[in-house]
Amino acid sequence: MAEQLRLMAVHAHPDDESSKGAATMARYVAEGVDVHVATCTGGERGSVLNPKMDRPEVLADITNIRRAEMDKARAILGVKQDWLGFIDSGLPEGDPLPPLPEGCFGLQEPKEAALPLVKLIRSFRPHVMTTYDENGGYPHPDHIMCHKISVVAFDLAGDPEAYPELGEPWQPLKLYYNSGWTKARMLALHEGMIEQGIESPYAEMLEKWKDRDDRGDKITTRIECGEYFGVRDDALRAHATQVDPDGFWFKVPLELQQKVWPTEDFELARSLVDSPAPESDLFAGIRGTEFAAR
């Protein structure tokens, strides 16, 4: 049977798929891998972060606009995508923090909330899944809940006794956490810009960084995907309410990024195959084996 590798990326909001692991997905799509994004919420409570889009009529129709933005990003990345149907929690602010809105994603019971994802896993049958670490990458309640349901669904989907009404059991073989901004990555880009005489957007952030834990020592897998950074950026710009095309995201020249940090990085959290670190392929231990033909 011909090899057909499948990758599923589970994200909290529309736009997360384009800012976390997008170039990796684009690379795998180009290689013929079937890639599917599961989006937990519609981003209904997200702020408009692009000043050019910060208008009353945009805020009034944010749900439909963000869905249309996701359509554009999906087409740019060449992935499939499904909505899990949960309601955005918003990012609580204040001291003390206010309670989350009733019924939002961040207040769901994880095992129950994982069931739509279990159904999608059993339908798509991914060999590999990616999501966020237990801190959500950053402590947004939807990102943390996204982590929780992904871990639960990874196990439940392969259990033949669990929820047979959701489809035939399917056990993904590997689960990865997206690596966010590590100090090493930020410092490499910062120093690269300084060397070229370009003002770095990271100077203040590095000054405040100190020695906080950034999980950089947990990275197991680096995917060479600099060739697809332009695709990633185009997908990001498709989320026009969330990304200012003249803003922070695009201050580092593409050629510099490709030179000094041409990878997207991941942390292997679970593996049911033999795949010792360090890795350069999310499908290490699967590609070329009997697992890939499943």
C-alpha cells in the first residue's frame, strides 16, 4: 500500500495555525503529506490587533470576518481545516482577573470537550498530532484547554471501548508541542539584525527576559522550513484583524530569518514508535515503516 502520511495540528483560535508551525505545515503539504488543522474556537472574543482594521463595523461582525480570514489562510497553507465549535474565552485582564464568560471554551470539562476532536481524529486518522504544552505556549485559557483536550483525545481516539459512536478507533503515533519564542531564537535574530545595521524589535524584550524558563532545553525536533517562511507570512497576513502587516511580526527580513534560524521547533511529548532525539522530521520512526501505510 502506498505511503500517505497525515498530520493534524490542533489550535485554539483562527490565526494560531499561521503563527505556530505554519511553515512546517506548508513544507509537508508540498511534500504530499495530508495536513489537517482543528480550530477549537471561532475567535469571537479576540481583539482587533491591526489598527487599520479597528473599526466599529469590523468589531460588529468579528465572527464572520475571522471565519473568512481562516478561509484565506487555509487556502494559502494548502491544508484542510475544521472548527470544533467552542466559544472563545477571551483573554482576561486585571488584578484580580475577572471570571471567564459562562459557556466559554476555557470552562469546559476536558474529557467532554475532547469528544469532537476524538471524532475528527478517527475520521482523518493522523499519524502525528501537534498542539501546545501544558502552559498553552502562553497562559491564555483557550490555549491551556486546547492542550488538555488534545492530550485526552490522543488517548481516547485509539481506545476501542471509548465512544464507539464517534467512529472506528484510531491511535495517533506521536504528539508534539509547538515551541514558542525561546531566548536562543530571539537572541539569534536580534544579533543578526544588529550585525546588518538594522534596528532590532527584540532589544527591550531581551532586556526583560532575564532567566525565565522558556523550555528551549526541551526541544527535540527541528524542522528545516525556511523556504516556506514566505508562505507562513502570507497566511499570517490573511488574518488581517489579528496581524498588522507593518507591525512586529514582519520587522525581521525574511532572508535573515532563513539564514540564522531556518527551522520551526517542537517538543516530542508522546511517541509510540522508536524515534530518538534529536529529530529533523515529525514523521521520524513512521516514515518508510508499516505504520505509514495505515
